[in-house]
Amino acid sequence: MSDSFENAGYGQGQVGWGTRPAIIAVDFQMSFCDPKFALGRSEHAQRAIKNAARLFPAARAAGIPIIHTAVAWATDTEFARWKVPALRDIHPGSYEAQIHPDLWDDSDVYILKRFPSAFFGTDMSSILTTNAIDTVLVTGVTTSGCVRATIVDSFSHGFRTIAIDDACGDQDAGPHDANMQDVGRRYADVIQTDEAIAKIKALSVIN
């Protein structure tokens, strides 16, 4: 944190965990995970996949729900105004919209979205509140786009928001680091996968 932000009072205190966490897994879909696609060749995103593959089984074992999102568009009209042409061919039901097999389990929830945030235009908030969730752990790709939008909206919906730093990825480490630093100043606690797993195991013992 730079001195100017620190001196202005940013990043004070911790959000902390409640007692009912859930994981939002943002867009761990094949279009961003399979290296045969231009958007899936990021080594930084591959790191996130590997860490999520450690985190998710621990969460399932503790009874913590995992809600996956994927971006997809049925028509060109739905896709309009996005500035990433490589996304245009992602359609509902396509291979590109499938969740990476190392991260998916049939007990998980799958939500399609058309916009950056996992909350905008979806049932995400209703799913979380119906299950009495008070804490949202955010993972996924890409950090500077849909992950950040989801973190901000999670905060805006009143959830304790925890960003799992090394289980989020971007096309490059620079935008990832800058956005994690910034959301950590304002909206969320930023932790690593190992810390999240330890906390999940501690919660399961308490419960």
C-alpha cells in the first residue's frame, strides 16, 4: 500500500469471516482455461486453476457451497458493446461455457451470465440469501474484469467478502496485483489459498 493511500486511511481493519461462507467461482470456463483458446493461455490464470483445485474439495468436505459462473451469449445483440471479440463465440451449452473438469462437481451450482459481475442479471444474490450465506469467497478469472466486478457487487450486497488472491488469475500478473491491492484497500480481505483452507477446516470443526 502506498503511503498516500495509507495516510488517507484506506485499508484499515479486517472484514473477517462470518459463520456461513460460500465460494463464487468466476468464469473458470474452458474459454479462459483451455490453452487452445487465446484467452486460455495465461500462466497466471493456470496458477489460479491449480489453487482452486485444492480449495474446492476442502470447501465441499465442509459443506460449503460452490457457485460457478460462466459468460455466454445466445445472440449478437446480447454480446453487444463488449470489446473482446474472442468472447463472441461463447454460447450457452458450448464447450467454451463448460467449467474446467478439475474444478467442477455435480454438487456445485452453475449460473450463466452476460455481464462482468456474477450478481448482475442473475439469481446469485437470491441463492446466497436463501442459503443464509454471510461470507463470500471470490475466486476465478479474470481479476481485473469479472472477478473485480463480482467483489464490488458482493460488498454492495452486504456480504463479507474475501478475495482468494492465488485462486484468482488474469492475463498478466500486473493487473491482477493492482486490482487485488485496490479491492483490499476498500472492499475485501485478500488472503491466500492455504489460509482459506485452514479457515474452512477450523469452521467445520466448530460446526
